[in-house]
Amino acid sequence: MGRHALQKNRPRRHLFALGYFFASSLVMVTVVDPYSGTMASADAVNAFEPNGDYQTLTITPLADGDFARADFEVVSGQRARGVTVRIAPYPAPGTPKAFALAEVTSRGWDYNQFSCLVKLWERESNWRWNATNRSSGAYGIPQSLPASKMASAGADWRTNPETQILWGLGYIDGRYGSPCAALLHSDVNNWY
């Protein structure tokens, strides 16, 4: 009986030894070559390097005095905040973003302003024409509050993204002057 019990324990000792060898081999490979295995080698990693495709917003006071707009003030120095926006991908034809790009350029704004608009409205509604904020009741792509204000742009404001975009761009132009200024206000105050 002692001999039979001894044979039963041998495979377990071998499994333990093999497991130990396997685990220590993985540790040693990682120590000796940390880029082996499932990790990408340093040669295959692409590092992001800014190439200057960012925009800046500079507001210069008029020589003859002070100026302000609506509910925000122009600041400089340490109180001033910058906004960094990645250039938005070119929109697919026939989409609400393509319509917005055409309207942005028709107002004399450049592609950087469109990029700010994309970031702003992705945050607000993710460009969904039927997006509704449950707590405030804001509605549509530009998140109009109250939603019925968009009726000034067209009777189909509830279902037509183009009508909502026209109203939203008019609101941004009238209140902030540009999409980047609206985005900056939104970054600071969590609303625009």
C-alpha cells in the first residue's frame, strides 16, 4: 500500500514543478525583455505629436474703451482660459454635420469654428435632433431651452435637424459671436 500511495503523489509533484517552471519563465521573459509577449514593441508604437493644427482665440480690447457681451466678461492674464480643439473630421455629405459646415462657412467662419461647433454639440446632444435633457427640458441638437424658441427658425423644429442647426447657429452668433467663444463659455460654466 505504501508503494501505491507513492506512485499517486509523483504526478502531483511533477505538476507542481512544471507549474513553477512555467510561472518563473514568464516572469524572467518580462524581466529580460519587457517588450516581448503581448506587448507592442517600442518600434510599433506611434506617438502623438502635435503638428500645430490647434487654434487659439485672442480677444483684443478696442483702443477707445471697455467692452462686454451678455453674461460674460472679457478677461486677460491668469484669469484667461484657452481652448484647445482637435480639427473635426470632414463630415459625410447629406448629414446634419455637413449642413452645419455649409452654414458655418456661409457666415464667414472658418473650419476651426466648425471644429468648435462639433465639440460643443457632441457634448450637448451628440448631434441627435431628438435629444432631450430630462432635468431641464432642453431639446434638439443645440439643446434649446425652452425648446419652443426654435420655432422662430421653422415650424418643423421638433423633427428637422437643419432647422435646429439654423436656430443654434443664430443663437451662438447673437450671444457669443462664434462657436469657439460659445465652447469656451461652455467649458467654464457647463452651459452655453
